[in-house]
Amino acid sequence: MARDRAALVAGGIRLTSGISFLVDPLRANRLWGDPGDPPPTARLLLRSMGYRDALIGAMLVAAALQERDTRGWFLASGGADAADLLGGLSVHDQLGRSQKAIGLGGAVVGIGVGLWGAVRRPRRTGP
């Protein structure tokens, strides 16, 4: 298999996002559209999301660098975004405009990228 550039990019973005939620969850949360400071229980969930995203991103990058099939990690990435979207829909009426656009919109894009990556044919090297 050839090195999967799409997996490197998608994994790098998810890894970076996950690390940002671990290093400074409040700042990362503001970047995703929440202007206020979340309560302690929400901060716990932000860190949990950071660990999840950092792990999925790292595994996607690692699979790409090792020239292994990345489709399963793309599916995991899209699945994580689908879980975020479902959770967000349950509080949709309580979200601000920027939270809806950035948070839920980002989840929709992430689901699309995850599904696209999961259904691609694996790349082959050689004749």
C-alpha cells in the first residue's frame, strides 16, 4: 500500500484538535463556538473528547505512515463525529448560532470525511 495522504491530513487534524482539548479545553471549546465557560462536568467531557480525538487521530496517522489500510480508522473518526452530532441534536435548541454552525457543522463534515475514507479502495503499490 502507498502512503495515504488523506489519512495523514485527516488524522493530523483530529490529533491536533484532540491535543488542543487536552492542553487548554476552555480555549478549544471557544474555538468550537462556545463563548462561555462550561461547568466542571462539561470540562471533564471536553477532556474525554480530547483523549478520544487524539487517539483516533494518532492511529489514523500511524496507519498511514506504516502504509496500512486506514479505512477502519476513518470509520472510527466518522463514528466519533456521528456520536457528537447525535448528542448535539438533543440540545440543539439550547445552542447558540456559532455553536450550531461550528460544532454541529463540523460534525457533519467529519462524518462525510469519515465515510468517504471508509469506503475508498485501499491503495496498492507495485504492478
